[in-house]
Amino acid sequence: MGQYYLVYLELRNGAIAKSSIDVWNRFQELAACIDDRMYGFAAGPAAEGAFDVLQGNGTIYHAAGSRSGSASDVAVCAMLEELACRHGVTGIALASTAMGRRLAPLLSGRLRAALLSGCREFGGPDEACSRFIHSGSVIASYMPASAITVFLQGRELVSPDFCAAERPQIEVFDAAPYLDAGIDVLFRPVMHSSQGRDIAEASVIVAGGRGMGSPEAFGLLEELAALFGGSVGASRSAVDEGWRPHGEQIGQTGKRVAPDLYIACGISGALQHLAGIAAARIVVAVNSDPDAPIFGAADYGIVGDVRIVLPELIAAVRDLLTKK
Ligand SMILES: Cc1cc2nc3c(=O)[nH]c(=O)nc-3n(C[C@H](O)[C@H](O)[C@H](O)COP(=O)(O)OP(=O)(O)OC[C@H]3O[C@@H](n4cnc5c(N)ncnc54)[C@H](O)[C@@H]3O)c2cc1C
């Protein structure tokens, strides 16, 4: 019997969130069998062509709403539940955003579905799902026993290079019945971090630790991140020093990120920090101590003082970008 998957596609400022695209792509890969079906659901205003970034088969339902922002949790949950029942869905998948983390347990309770959170690798209801435990040192596998499973992606999800010629069909989802039923379909503004975006969505992160020496020195990281169109992150020590906001902390008790490029500056590479960057594609480390553990997790390393290395790196990247 085929698997029927429903992916919640989060809209931010009218665009589909990168983490939702990753989940959609992963499930497109899973839905390879002839009987498998893919559905998507998005709530809130979408910019023109917002769904063009999604490839593969299936149908995406869009509840546009009338005001700016995102639909309330209860309304989105009710609409997802209706689609899951209408199509006999076996797996519902959400990205691990703040919204996804609120919706997943709600859906699990309403549908009496198993909830598998922090997945680094998804499978169908008959296959194992895996996730890191013990600060990323062990991979555990899980077997859902219920008819429907709610999958909550972990930051360590290996984002696939999915490519398909087909495009999903977009259908309007009428939210009016949910209003009639007295369900709150208010649209409210989405909260943004001080950098104007969620660091977990960034494809390039330039992060600093205690080795940066001062909050002012993070200006160099902001400069480098801006050249890549990326975001600034921080170790817990830098956050504890009060140099950066907690929303930028990366690691076990911070955010788990999955950028294409992660540049760690003046960060020692403690296990708790590395737990947050397990899914980064390329890691570059700058540290004055050649024995710093971060070099063990890095693809490229520069041994040197951040105050000397970073200005040179910024000049070199700027030079490269101007020549392009
Ligand atoms: C339960 C628990 C949860 C935790 N959660 C997290 C978490 O989520 N995220 C996190 O990051 N940490 C977390 N930690 C803390 C973690 O164990 C480390 O203490 C922390 O990551 C260290 O931060 P750091 O690398 O910035 O600082 P340090 O360990 O002090 O390292 C600073 C580094 O900078 C280098 N350096 C110094 N000066 C320079 C210079 N001028 N140029 C270049 N390099 C320089 C040094 O060689 C050193 O390697 C947690 C700890 C616990 C116990």
C-alpha cells in the first residue's frame, strides 16, 4: 500500500520557508513508489510565484486568508486535520520552526498520531526514523506504531538535492468554514529576530565565541556575514557574556542550524556547540589555538588571531565578489 504524505509549508513574508522546502524535498524523495501521494498545505498570504520553488508531484492547498501574517495554530491544525482525513494521509511532516513545534503536538493529539520529533532522517510509517540523542553522539531509530505519524524535522535533517521536472498543482483551500465553525482564523504578524530573519533559515552563518574578545568585535562578523547575505551566530559563552542575543545561540541549548557554510570564529568547539552544527555542509574554523577541538569538526581551518584573520578574509571575499 502506498504512503500518503502531507507537508506543512510555512509562509514567511509571502515566501515558503527554506526549512519547509527541505522537508518537502525529502518527502518527495520518499514518495518514489507509484502508489505514494504528496500533498502540501500553506496558510497565509503568498507572494506571486511563491510556490514555484517547489518541485515534484502532488497537490498543494493554499489558504490565503485576508490579512497579513500567519494563521492561528488552532485554525492551521484544523485545516491540516481536514486534509489528512480527506486524503487518508499516513504521514504529516513539519519543519522544526517555532510554528512547527507548536503544531506537531496539537496534530498528534487530535489525530491520535505518533509524534516523532527531531528527525534527522525520515521514513514511512513502516520504516525506521532516526534522530540524534546524547548531544549528537548516538543515532537512535524509531518505529511508529500508529496509523498516522506526525514527523517534526530536526535541524540535522540532511537537506536533499532534490530535482524534478514536474511541478505540484496549486489549489485554493477555503478557510471560510473554519471561520463559520467559530475557529479563530486571525492573521497576526510574525516575530522577527534582531537580524530580521531566523538564524535557523540562513544558508551562511558566521558565528563568534568568547575568542572574539568583545561585543564590538562582532562587527567584523556582521560585515563578513553581510557579504554572503548570511546571518551572525554565537556560542553560549558569547551569549552569556551579553555580547549577542539568545536568539543567535547555536548548540545544544540554542538553535540547531543547517547552513551550507558555517564559519566559526574564536569558538573552541565544545560538544554542546557542535551538537548545533551537525548538519552544516561546510565548516570553516578560525582559532588561535591549533589544538582547539573545533578543527576536528572543520572542513577548513585557519590558525590565527581573529583580529588579524577576519579583516583579511573580509577583504579577500569582497575582492572576489567585485571581480565576479
Ligand atoms: C548543559 C550545557 C549546555 C550547553 N549548551 C551550549 C550551547 O547550546 N551552545 C554553546 O556554544 N555552548 C553550550 N554550552 C557551553 C559549552 O560547553 C562551552 O562552554 C562553550 O561552547 C564555549 O564557548 P566558546 O567556544 O565561545 O568559548 P571558549 O571555550 O572560552 O573558547 C574560546 C576559543 O577562542 C579561541 N580564541 C581566543 N582568543 C582568540 C583570538 N584572538 N583569535 C582566535 N581565536 C581565539 C580560544 O583558543 C578558544 O578555543 C553548554 C554547556 C552545558 C554544560
